[in-house]
Amino acid sequence: MLRSQQEMRLFGQRYGAIFVGLAIAAAILIVLLIRNSPRAQGPTSAVDALRQVGTDWILALIIFALLGITATAAAVTAYSYFATKEKLAKVQTTAKAILESLVGGVLTLDTDGGVTIINRAACQILEIDSAPPYPDLDVLPEKYRPLVGLIRKALDTRQYVQDEDSVFVNSRNEHIVLRTSISEQVDEAGERVGIVVLVKDVSNLVTMENELRKRDRLAAAGTLAAGVAHEIRNPLSALELNLRLLRDEVTGLCPAGGDIEGYFEILSAETRRLNRITSNFLQLSRAEPLARVRVGVHQAVTQVARLVNREAEEKNISLVLDLVSGDPEILGDSTKLEQVCLNILINAMQAMPTGGIINVTSCIDWFDGCKFVNLAFADQGVGIARENLPRLFDPYFTTRLDGTGLGLAIADRIVTDHGGKILVESTVGRGTVVKVCLPMADEDARGVKESVA
Amino acid sequence: MTDPSKYADPARVTQHELERLRRRAGAEPADPDTRLLFARKLLDCRQVDEAILEIRAVIAMFPNHLEARKLLEAAHASKVDRKAAR
């Protein structure tokens, strides 16, 4: 619709005047010819008749000349029309290609809220069919109500937004963050004809920002810890020792069965707790250099499974290892890798108070041209509430009363230092899967590829 | 895995040193390093059961203590080795 209107306007502007002028000239000449014809003027002399014939010929020639010019103009016009049409088609194709190749989603809507243009990225983000007819705003899935609300607000009240983030859950049950900007769309005359909506999936960007913030927090915690924890732990130890001495003294003086024993118990327990907190704090803050040697991932997992197996059996928990053939190697620190596995397994065991099965699996995967070894620790525990998932790797975040909130924070830091990533999927009441993805050592990648083949 | 033969010579560790470490561990019960040091000396003296108790106490306080878990495994292994040797 828009295309034909543009073409007509262009065509009319350029060639309309020529057509009108030629048509008027031709009409005048025809009228003159009719008026000068012999039948119209009645009987004349031979000289007049000859003159009349000559005039007729001149008029006829002029008419033919005009007709020729008109035909040429028409041909030129037609040629220009098709050339312009072709140019327009090219411009439209280029514009469409640009629109389709944009990473961000673009939607345009008219003032009634009807979608006029939508690019492929927008369709992918909003999970709608890219073929016209485009859907009405009201038929977008319920989860996109906040976005629809922003669009309606922009249409109705002309309140436009810039880089507004909203969180959605897509059909794959993934949390996505959409950054939306809405602006006014105007025509050549400056009249408002609708709005332009830009949507972009910034989930990865937000994740990276969160990770940077987390790293900053960890770095700050580390700097503080080194100084503060030492200062606190020494007086705490002295406090505990003197508390015990005092207890011995007082217990000897006071009759048995009083509350004093209980008070001392509480004081001792709390002092121990403070000591434990400071020790954990120190563990988090230790900035030890990362060794870079070839480490067998399966060897590390198996070793840690052996270390916790006795405790697992005591708690009615079965550890099942289902590892891919071979021992994929990474470049890193074996002790730190074992620490990662231990922290995850301990968490899994603590999440299963009534026992169950912990499955540890491994697989090899490619991502961005790099080979990764993926470890998955799947428990049948109580699961993690959705609102707690984003804070899972935050230092000191814990849902357990006796937890330190450092296990996963330390694991995450170690894995990140190795160039890897930890992902957590969880369903309350069903269990949690913690996935550790680590880049494999280059040469080893070939060996495993062969062994897998 | 810690080599059990490492603990084969108890003469290396004097009773005096062991008592000193016991007092130190008692004075700093929440310090895992001190208690594990004491547990190692106990293992050197072949007092495996007491060493296991000491290590378990550390693990109870610090479940993620990798070193303590490795030492506990070594202690259990040395216990099995001793039984087999008999």
C-alpha cells in the first residue's frame, strides 16, 4: 500500500505537467482543424481552396509532430517509471535486508495499535509467526503483558520509554531480559503516524553485568577479609580459651544443676560460630595463584566422590557416576577442581535429608569453536525456589540456618578462573542440576574426539 | 591420596610435641588448620581413632574442607592397612 502511493506521487510530480500540457495543445489544434475545415466555412475561390489545403497540411503536420512528441514523452515517461520502480524495489529490498539483519527486534505500529512492520528478530524474541498478517497486540501471549502495556501507554498517552528492562520467561522456561525503547513515528509532514518499538534480548549482557558486579563484590570481600578476619580470629581464640578457664573456675564454685553450665554452653557455641565465620571468610579471600597443568576432570570427580561416599552412605544417599569414556583434561588446578566438585556434592547431599540418588554425568560439547567438558550433578533434593536462583552464587547467600553461603560462591569463582561456567536448573520438590562447563585443553580435545568416535 | 607409609615412623614425633599440639588444638577448637595439624601428628603416632575423631570434628564444622576429607580418607586407609597387616 505504502509502496504504490509513493510511486504514484513520484510519477505524478515529475510527468503530470508534461502530460497535461501536451493534452491541452493537442485539444486546441483539433478544434482549430475542425473550424478551418472546408465544410465548416462553406464555398470558397480556387486560391482560397489551395490556401485552405496548405493550411490543412501544416495543421496536420503540427498534429503529427505533437503526436510524435507525445509518444516520445510517453516512452520516456514509461522508461523513467520502470527505472524508478526498479530503484524503489532495490531500496525496499535493501531496507528490508537491513531490517531483517538487525540483531534487535523492530516493530512499527499505526496509531490504532495495528502492527505494520515487524522484523525477524522481533518475531524470534516475541515467539510469533513472522509471516503477515501480523498479530494484534492483544493476542500476544500473557507473559508479554508488560511490553504490551508499555506500547499501549506510548500509543494512548504519548509517554515513550528508553532502554526499559523487563523480565520474561520464554517457552523454553528461560528467563530473558528484554530492553525496550519506544519512539514516535512521523511522516514527511511531521504528522504522527504511529510508533517504533525496539526490543532487544539483553539477557547475556545483564548476566555479564551481574557477574562483573559479583566479581567486584568478591574482590572487595577479599581485600577486607585479609585484614579483618585475622584481627577478629585472634581475640576470639583468646576469648574462647578464657571462657573455658572461667567455666572451670565457676563450675567448681557453684552448685551443680544451675543455669550457669547452659550459659557457658551458649557462649562457647557462639564463639565457635564466630570463629567459623571468620575462617570461612578467610577461605574466600585467599587469592592463591591458579596452577595451569593438565588435570583429568574424571579423576577429580571420582576422587571427590570417594571422599564423600562414606558420609553419603550414612545418609542413605547413592552416588552414581556415569562419565563419558576417557578422562577429558583441562588446563588448571586439580585441587581447586576437586574443591568445586566437593562443594557441589556437599550442597547436593545437604539438600537430601531423607536420602536419594545423586547422578554425576559428563559429556563433551562444542561451543563457539571450543571444546568443553560438561559435568552435571543432579540431586533429588528439595530444590531451589526460582527467586533464589539469581542469588545462588552471591557470597554469603544461603537458605540454610547453618550454611555459610560460600560453597557455590567459591565454586563459581574457581570455575570462572578456569574460563568455565556454572549453570543451575532447579525445581522445588524435585531436585537440582548443577552443570559445570570447563574448556578442555587443546591437544586433549583431539584425543577425546578420537576416543568418543 | 596420602601415602600411608608416610606415617610409618612414630619415633619421629615425640610425646611432648603431641601434647603441645593437643593443647593448641584444644585452645583453638574452631581453627581447622591447628586441629588438622594435630590430627596428622596423631596419625604419625598411629593413634588413628583419635585422629579420625579430630578430623571428623573439623569436617562437622567445615563440610567443604577438602584437605580434611582427604586426611580422613587417608586415616581410614591406614586403619584398613593396619588391620590387613595384622
